[in-house]
Amino acid sequence: MNTILQITAYYPPQLGGIERVAESLVAGLGRHHDVRVVTTTLGSGAAPRHVRDGRVTVLRHRAVEFAHTAIAPGVLLSLLRAPRGSVMHVHAPFGLFPELVALAARVRRQRFVVHYHLDAGASGPLGVLLPAYKKHVLGRVLRAAAAVIVLTERQSAFVRERYGVRPERVFVVPNGVGGDYFMPPRPVTGRPLRLLFVGRLCPQKNVGRLLDALRLARQPVALRVVGDGEQRAGLQARAARLGLDVTFAGPLHGPDLVRAYAEADAFVLSSDREGMALSALEAMAASLPVVATDVPGNTELLRGVGLLAAPEPAALAAAVDRVASDPALRTRLARRSARAATAYSWEAAVRRVEDVYARALP
């Protein structure tokens, strides 16, 4: 197979589920193919702009962020200069990048793949424009793609019905979880529940809802928040104002992140919507009881595995209290998580992505 381009507006060390999914796919594909990551400098810290490791090359283009959108003019030139016959695989819903890939593919007269992680919600002062963008811009890109990769059957139905993508062009490829995260269930202790959240501190994750839930909870709970984002300062102030036992650990990677799961008693996800939350998969692999809002993405992954609560503070508080006060329930949920996690691996995800390339990009 020719060079595979993995195109994403953000890439680790930027912490986020989509970024880490891209990183895991790159690592797996890079074992057998030449892979070029086309991304930006946003969130990259001191990472070099051009680095090669084995068969993987990462190209970071200078960018600015406006209205939650990465603007990087150099990306289009990089795509146009890519080796002839390269696979072009773009990660959405990062705005502008799918359109750049569609334009480059049209100029180069080749096909491309869109990895549709979730249906993004409106945020920020220009959020009112998002519905029009989805209908008139993103929809056209998705219909023009040779393949649209989604995470669940529900997402498959959504992109077919909402955007008119032809059924034969939609492929379901669930996320995976790394082997380092798998660990056996731990004994339940009598200490206050140590609850863990991992994710970007942004409107979609709605950690504010979680803080409001902890204010209503009857059982003693200590929350550890792993992640960063534009809402961090406000959430820290809110937790202090409410008098909650909350620690903001910032972004964690590698063994430090694995250790965070190992030290927790349960995991919580308070999102408005998800694609397939990588952090929930990692928590399942770590044999943690999972409490999550009953919203698209969480419902498909966690029904019959964790406790699903209506996306409002009182219901979430009640679910947290159940886990905190019932050792037998915690043990059952931990075992369910461990069993369910075995169905997900990055090796299987990479094989399915390679199959998509073979079927959609002959």
C-alpha cells in the first residue's frame, strides 16, 4: 500500500479522544505502512514540527485557532505535495480540515476517507452557523468521500439519514483500547469513593454538570479530573465555590494515565454527546465501574455495562450515590466492564481500517 496520510487538526501531545485515536491508528498502521501525519502546531508545546520515527512521519503546520477551528494554510500545500496514490484519511468533526482534504482530492483526482467521530455541537459566538455548515458544507464532503468510517451502528444510520451518505460507503470501525490499560478488578474498600474523569474540559464533556451532581450527592466522593481545556479555570473556581473534594490533575499520558485508572474506584462521564469515548473504554479495561450520561455514544457503548443516568445533575448524583454506597453493585459493574472491554483492541481496529482502504480505494 502507498503512503497513508492521517490528517487531523490536533494531535498528541494535545490531549483528547480523537487525537489519541489518531495516534493509536498511526502506531498500528506504521508497523506495516509508511504513514504521514498532517496536523498543526496547536497544543503541541515544544514538539518538533517535523519528526520521523520508523515508518511514521509527523508534519506540524503553523496554525491559529478561531471559533474552535484550526486555520493552517500550509496543510493544503502539504496534501497537494503528498506522494501520488497516497491514502487520504481525515479525522472529523474538526472544521475546515475535511474541506481541505476534499479540495486536494479533487485536484489530485483521487478518493479520500472521512473518519466521523461524532456529531459536534454548537459552541462559542459563531456556533449559530454550525447547522448551516453541516448541511451545506460537511454534508457535501461526506457524500463525496469514498468511505465514511463511523464508530457505531447508530452513527452509521445517522450519517446515512442526516447527510445522505450511500450505505455501501459507510463502515463501522469501533475504537480500541491499549493493552496497558487492562487490569483485574480490585477489592472494594470502605474509604470514600475515588471517582475519576478523563477528558477535555470543554462544553461537550459538561464537567459542570458533574460538579453540580457531586453537590447533590449524599455519599462522600473525591473526584479527580484528568485533562485540560478552555473551561479548566472556571471549573476549578466552581468546585472551590461549591466546597467539593475535587483535584484537577491536568493532562496525563502513558504510564501516568494508566496509574490514574489503577488508583480510582469508579469512572464517570458527564458528556452531552460522544462518539465512542476512549476514556470509557480505558476505564472498562481497567475494570472500573462506569457511571455515564445516557446520551448518544455512551448509550451504545455502556448499555448493560455501566450505570446510565439522564443528563441532568440529580440523576447523575443518584447514580454516583448507588455506586458509592453499594459494594456488591460496584463489584458487578467492575466485572461487566472487564468482560466488555475484551471486545475492543487497536489491533482489530487497524485491521478493519486497512480493510476499508482495500474496499473503498482500489
